[in-house]
Amino acid sequence: PGSVVFEKNFNLKTQIKMKRLMLCGVLCMGICMSVQGQETKKYPEPAPMQPEMSEFWTPQPKIVVPPDMDQAIITPPSDAIVLLGLDAESADEWVNCDPNKAVEWEVEQGVMTVKPSSGSIRTKREFGDFQLHVEWSAPTEIVGESQGRGNSGVFMQGIYEVQILDNYGNETYANGQAGSIYKQTPPLVNACQKPGKWNTYDIIYTAPRFKEDGSLQSHGRITVLHNGVLVQNNTMILGTTEYIGFPRIVAHGKGPIILQDHLNPVRFRNIWIREL
Ligand code: MG
């Protein structure tokens, strides 16, 4: 009978130990799983963006016949920094956006022409708030359609594009037209001149402001007159002007003016800027 009591006691003690061990095991597994869960918790991935997802075609901006700016040359005011003079023979104020390349755009008698595939160019100087005057002319030989025709662009602080495009008898998505804040805000009207004629852009730009931690304090603002016709009226710039995807907020300081090489030989003349 002594051995029976012993066996009973042994069994009881063993059972209690086993239960404790199992309890510990379950607790450990639980903790491990919850830690693992935090590391591997998955949220749904956003759907991959396609360019067309940020392009809208209607309503098309109304066409207005603008003043003829060919002869109405707005010469630089005395306090302007001249970025391309009326009789310039070289692109002194400009460098290639690729620091390993030189500017290959041709400059002759004040007219600077995009050399396709040679790269976009940027001013050596950097700017904050400003008033900018740019004149551009689309190639007379019409090649391509929609975004493929007379495409270039002028970028505020290197990242916010006001579209340059031959929109004369050439439709494209509304928020990619000449005078649009590219893929954000269409121009109020289509004030394009014929290919070969000169167009003017007069741009008043207020840079976005950022807090010390890099977050946005206030959006950038832009007013654009195309051939003297208002096409952007103190428009809020939502962020970077992306070809694919949504505007992004990126903290930055002063930045250059960029002219885009979009593979079309668009011409420029009489570019000047007044810092504000
Ligand atoms: Mg462009």
C-alpha cells in the first residue's frame, strides 16, 4: 500500500509540473506570436499607379485668341536678372541638369533651342519667390500629337512644372495643357499661339514654406498669364508635379528654374526674373 501512496503522490506532482510547463509554453508561444505579429503585420499595398490615372480630359479649356506677342517684346525691367538676353549668343546663366554634361542647346541671336535628348537645363542661380517672364515658340513643323507635340516645361524651384505644349489645334488631357500646373490644375483657358509664333508666360510665384521638422507650413502659390491672358489665378500648388502618381510634399529651400528637354525642339527667348 505504501507504494500505491507514493505512486499517487508522484503522479500528482508530475501532473502539476506538467501543467505548469504547458502553461509556460502556451504563454511563451502567445508572447512570441504577438511579437512576430507586430513585425509581419501587413496592410494592403496601394494599386500600382498608371500615368492615365492622373489625367482628366474634360472639360477642355475654352479656346481664346490671344494678343499677338511676336512684336510686343516686354524688355527686362532694370531690377531683373536676365536669364536669356534679347541678343544672347550663349547660355551663360544655364547648366545641364546632369552635372556630368554640358548645355548643348543652341543659342543664336537671343533664341535658345532645345536640343532633343541632350538633357533639361537649369539656372546656375536659385530662387525663392519671384516674377518670371519666359517666351517660347513651338516648332513650325508639326510632329506628333497630344503630349508629343511641342512639349517642354518651365519648373519653379526645379520641381513644379508649368507645362509648355503646342496646344494650338491639338487636344490633350486638360491638366496637361499649356499653362497647366502639370497633372494638377488645367489652365483657365487655352491661349496658345500658332506653332512658330511666340508665346509669353508671366509667372508670379510664392514658394511653399516648411516648418523646421520638414512638414508643410503653407503651399506654394502661382499666377500665370499666357500671352497676357490669365490662365492660373493664385493657384495652390499641391506638391511635386509627377508624371505618375500623386503630388508629393517635399521640404526644400531655394531652387533653380528648369527648362525641360521633352524631345521637341521648342525655342525660347527673352527670359528674365525679378526676385520678390
Ligand atoms: Mg512638359
